[in-house]
Amino acid sequence: MTAIEVRPLIPADRAAWEPLWAGYLTFYAIGWLVCQPCAVKSL
């Protein structure tokens, strides 16, 4: 079994999760403008 490493976020992580977040919003038909108040703040 592969080990899972949990660590604090770093600014470089944003490039990896932002496309996933955009895909989530698209899949659930939630626009960026609707989600701006709940957007993750910059690290």
C-alpha cells in the first residue's frame, strides 16, 4: 500500500489544485463569479 503524506500547503501547490477546483465548479455548474465569496484565499 502507498503511504499518504500530509503536509502544510505551500504557494506552489496552487498550480496543481486550481485546475481540479475549476473542474469541480464546471461539473456542478457553479460559476467562478458565484463562488468568489467562498474562494480559497491566497497562501
